[in-house]
Amino acid sequence: MIRTADTKIIAHELHARYEHSRAVTLIGRTLQKALFAGRSDEVVFWALVHAHYRGGDLCSSTEEELNYFAPWIIRDPSEKN
């Protein structure tokens, strides 16, 4: 299960602990390892971390694509209408 609250926490910690270039490199390398390992859940997790790190909201087309993973994503209560 992927909790969007966790992705926001990780993104916040990356902002607090690392320079921008280092944080983006860490996200990219971790995402790449998950991709090549065939771990789709981890790929989605780190993609969400990156989105929150870069500013938060996802575009509507990305949200539609994430609907495929909806059974495995626990949304943050602040994201629900």
C-alpha cells in the first residue's frame, strides 16, 4: 500500500536535508532501481515523492493514470473533497 501522506513526508525530508540537485538525483536513482527491479508499487511511490518534491499537485491526466493504482494508494484525507 502507498500512503500519499508518506510521499509528502519523504519529499519534505528531502527538501530539509539535501540540496536540490542531490535530492533529485536520489529520487531518480531510487526510482530507476525500482523500475529495473520490476517494482511498480515502488515506482509509483517515488514518482509521487518527486511530484510532491517539485511542488505538489499532479495534472489531471496523471491523476487519471493513477486511478489504475487506486486500490493500492491510500489518499491523504486532505486530498479528498
